[in-house]
Amino acid sequence: MKEVEWVKDIVAPSLEERLQPIDPSLSIRVGYRFPYAYEICAYENEKPCNIWPMKYETDLLIIENNRCCPEGH
């Protein structure tokens, strides 16, 4: 079994099962790709254009699903 399969099929479901009773707003993503930097390939009128995200793929990501800011802020 490869690491990605192990995380997806065994680790993530087990963690999710344990997290939900503690905090239902938490969930798990496997192989989630998110930008960690942006490459600016060109400028136009001194402002960046042609911006490309450089993405990193996580083995396991725990995210909070509720809002980060209180209402009205």
C-alpha cells in the first residue's frame, strides 16, 4: 500500500471519526493542494499580471469549517 492510499483509506477516516465528537466544525482533506507562494511572470503599468500560484500538496490537512470572523466584522 502506498502512503497516499494509507492516509486516504486508513488514517483520515480514523482521525475524522475521532475529531467529529470533539469538534464537528473540523474535517480532514487528503492530498489537498493549496498555494504557498505566487510567481509573478509579468508586470503591466507597474502592477503584477500573469500571476501563477505555486501549490503544495498536503498528505493530510485538518480544516475548520465554520466562519473565521464573528457576524458583522
